[in-house]
Amino acid sequence: MSSHGAPIPMTSHACGPLTGEAQVPGDKSISHRSLILGALSVGETRISGLLEGQDVLDTAQAMRAFGAEVTDHGGGDWSVHGVGVGGFAEPENVIDCGNSGTGVRLIMGAMATSPIAATFTGDASLNGRPMARVTDPLTLFGTQAFGRAGGRLPMTVIGAVHPVPVEYTVPVPSAQVKSAVLLAGLNAPGKTIVIEAEATRDHTERMLAGFGAEITVEETEAGRVITLTGQPELTPQRIDVPRDPSSAAFPVCAALIVPGSDVRVPGIGLNPTRAGLFTTLREMGADLTYENERFEGGEPVADLRARFSPDLKGIEVPPERAASMIDEYPVLSVVASFARGQTGMRGVKELRVKESDRIDAMAKGLRANGVSVDEGPDWWTVTGLGHGNVPGGGLCASALDHRIAMSFLVLGMATQKPVRVDDAGPIATSFPIFEPLMAGLGAQIKRINR
């Protein structure tokens, strides 16, 4: 079942060249953080280009529940009148974060050092995901959390009455965990220190500095040491959200595997902690170029141009690159299916605890469409068949996961037989205009009448 209603089955058919411009939505990570940091500021933050997918809308509603005034002005323009650091009110009702692991984990961090309680829930997928990776470090501040077995939602978080600053080493690469601890540190006196051995997306650090927090980042032998001085008064900002590289991955990867394609994707954020997929595709031989490179709001941005690439080759993706492309491995595995040779992806155990077990979901779906996949606890290998040789014809389970659904719809654009997806409804959580955008480029994706 879809996370927000009845299942929406779809079939993707082989199509002619994909051409034109793909105006993908705003960056999901930055959209979440814009709303949360706006709510923690004093005054009005204005946001343009906000991603209006269900995940971000759920975060907006949560900020309202904590006392911020959040207004949709239309066309992706939003405003947030914040309540200041430590100013969150106790919500009257349960906070429903839908499908969003990013939303719930960051919000837990933001309220963890205020003397209030909040109960969080989500859809079936989110309620099955582990929250202890966030709540365990939050208890170091004095926070308490009570959830279902295995540290799962629904969960009640009781904020620390007298929070203390912490020093925490993130045990596995996770921008969500790092960000939750930093957001909790905002309302703790003194300096909160987060150490990560492997760099993850750094939007939280960049945006905290932009909102006026005292924060430093130092590269050491132990890794990145991030030091935040607590109890600042955050200054409201004007934020122009760059377009989401994770969403751009789908039209880009589709263009690489569909003969004759030439697609331009303008204004994509190319933060080094997010651009690993595009580096990997180029190493595979993809005809992918950056045009009009520039900086917007402190973030590197460029227009991407992707053309059909019939001579892709399999490679070993460096494990240290995983954090910069963790959400893009599903669609990378689709591209790998059309490459020659094996593409190995290692150090990716985080994929096992995303919206679904993404390694398992992609392996099953690719096998159903004639592609050989080997897998282990933190790795998988796809044996590519080369351009034009992927059979297709299979039924793929999306597992309530937007990226799984979109990846298999991309697969069907270049297979010998159509590819079916049991439920594409979750796509609305991150990429609500996926269907019309891809249709505008020339894709043949059809809803199945039940």
C-alpha cells in the first residue's frame, strides 16, 4: 500500500530519445533544514524554491505544531516566523512525519534540549526504521525517549530540562545523526562537539553558520571535528533552495541509457558531499557535463547536460564515496545494468535501513528483469548486460520507497519489455512532479487501471 493512500501501479515502456530541459524540484535536505532553522530563529525567514513534496510539507506542519508561523505563499515561496532557540512550544497532538526519516530525526534533535514532550509517528515504512541511532546520542544531553521495541516509532521524546553540552563521535556515516546532535546542541550551554570519521553532507553546518551560529569545522586525524557554541540567537535568512541532485539523478540516468537522449537539468546543487553519483557516472564513461558553474547561497551549483552513453563500463565505486551518494545507489544500479562488466558498490550498509532495505529491493527487482545481482550485508554487485540487452518484463515492488519506485521506472525506459512497479505512490514524498516532468522529456510511463 502507498504511504499516503491506495497503491498507484505504473508501467514504464521503452521510449524514443529523451530531450529537453528537466526542471527538478528544490533540494529536499536544504528544504527540511530551512524550515527547522527558520523556526529556531527570531523573526521572518523567507524561502524560495522549497520542495513541496509530502516529506517537506510534513516538516512544515511539525514546525507549526511547535509554535512557529509557517506560511505558503505559492510557487515554492514560503515564510517562517520563528520562535527562537529554546522557544518551541509543546505540541498538542502527535507529530506525523509521514515517510521522512530526515524530518523526524532532525526534528527530534531540534526539540531534544527544550523542556517539552512530543510524540512522533509516521507511515508503515518510517515506523519500521530504527531511531535509536538518534535518540541514543540525544540522551547524552539529558533527553529521554520511549518507543516501541528496537527503538522504533511511535515514540515519545521528553526534552532535557537542564541540557548539558556533549562530545559525540558518530559511529557510522550519517548526516541525519550528526545534524540531530548539532540541532540539540543549539540549546545546550557551552560547546557541543561532533566528530565524524567520514564526511557526510554538510548542509547543516553551512546553514547554521548562515543563520549566525558560532560553528567551526576542523579536519583532523580523527576526522571532521565540528564545534558548535550553544544558545545563540539565530538570525532569520533569505534562502534560495538549489535544485535537488538526488532528484536530478533520475532524468540524468534515464538520458544516459535511452538512445538519442540529450537532457539539460539546470541549477543543480553540486555540494561536494552530495555529488558522488555524477563523479561515478563520469568514471563509467557517461557523457555528462557541467555547464554554467556558479555559487548560489554559499552552495556550488551548475547546469547538468546528460547525453546517451552506449559504451558505459562497470567499475568499483570507492567505498569512501558512499556518504556523498547514498541515496543514489538504487538508480546507479539501473545504469550499471546497461554497462559492460561488473559494478561493485561497497561500504553501503546504510542502504539496509533507509525507507526500505534498498539493497534487497533493488536486487529482487533487477533479478526479476533479467539482471544478475550478488549481495552481502554492506555490498552488492551488478553484472551489466550492455546497451539494448536488458530483458525487462518484470514486476518490481517499491517497498514504500520513492527512490526504488523511480529507479525501476527509469529501468523500463530502456529494457526490451516494459517494467511494472506495484506502487509508485511514494514518489510524491520527494518528487511530486516526476510523472509530468519525465513525460515532457518523452518518457512512456503509464498508470495501470485497476
